Amino acid sequence: MIIAIDGPSASGKSTTAKGVAERLGITHLDTGAMYRAVTLGIIESNIGLNDNESISEFLKNIEIHFDSLNDIWLNGHNVAEKIRTTEVSSNVSAVSALPVVRQKMVLIQRFIAKDKHCVLEGRDIGTVVFPNADYKFFIVADLEIRAKRRLLDFEKIGEISSLTELISDIENRDRLDSSRDASPLVQAKDAISIDTSKLTIDEQIEKIVEIINK
Ligand code: DC
């Protein structure tokens, strides 16, 4: 069984996907973490975001996997925390717009999910990665609520930010993710839309589990 959960930044996808996977006892794959890991690797290797040749070379030897705690590893290092910094967040939209990066990530995502029941979350799961997914959901939430959620995430890892800064960062990422040529963020025609603005975490998980159990 493949469950696709797509939606814009900080809409509640990750929490929902994680909770749904736990409730159903199946794998949770955070594809955004993979684009973040590639972004981190490119930054740490001092590769310019326009240097397609070096990026292609970097991708040839890349090794990404998730451990039993669902922490992401890049080339032998646990990067679960490092991928959440503001530096990675502000560059990830540009990196994830590169077709060469997307092709590689989609291959890895299909490989990881090929013999599993899996909840995959991202931007293009229901449209590109698994267009025949058994269930497709598109999660949305009001901009300010999304920024407040991100602020809490940052506080947890000790990063300083402000609501105004985060609102403009999320708006910017929405624009970049939706307007890129390669697999833009768009709701699949057959996806069920869920607005999490006024829902608790438990309610948003329950909504999806209920639909699946039906
Ligand atoms: O879900 P997130 O904020 O961690 O995602 C980070 C970035 O990765 C986001 O700006 C869009 C990109 N992304 C993507 O292009 N395709 C996916 N399937 C998942 C994420």
C-alpha cells in the first residue's frame, strides 16, 4: 500500500505522515529530508548551486538512507539535525528545482518503497513518484499558522527566527516550489484535500486513518 501525502511547507505533512505511519504500523518516508540532505551535501562540498557538472558528479556517489529511528544519513553521517538549519532551508528550494537532483531522488524513493507498505510525504508523491498511489492526500493550512509551527520547530533546535521572517520565507518557498518547471508542487486531481489550520495533530491523523480504514 502506498499513501501519498503532499502539500506546501509547514502545512502539517510531516507530523501527519509520521502519525499515520505509526497508527498503521508501516514505513514513513520523508522525501523533503532527502532534498535537504542533498542541499547540505552541496553546501558542505562548496559546490555552487549553478555548477551543474559538479552537482551531477556529487549525485553519482551519494548514499542516502534512513535508520531505524528514521534519522537520515548522508554519505555515512547522521544529518537529521543539520538538515533543519536556516541555511539549508533557504537553499533547498533552489536545489530541489534541479531536474538532475529530482531524477536521482525519485529513483531512491521508489527503491526504498518498492517492497513496503509506505506513507511518503513531499511535493510530488501523488503526481510524479507514485501517480498510482492507493491513497493521495493534499495537506494545506493558513500561512500564519504554518509560520508559527515553523517557529516552534526552530526554537526546539535553538535557531533564532521571527514570525515575519518565517512568513516571508514560507511564501517564498511556496512560490519557488509551485512555479518550478520540474515536478512543481500541485495537487493531484485525485487527491483528497485536508486543511489542518484548525485541526489538532490527533484530528488530522484520525481523518486520514479513517478514510484509509473505510
Ligand atoms: O517538506 P520540507 O519543507 O522538508 O521540504 C524541503 C524542500 O524540498 C521544499 O522546499 C521542497 C522540496 N521538496 C520537493 O521538491 N519534493 C519533495 N518530494 C519533497 C520536498
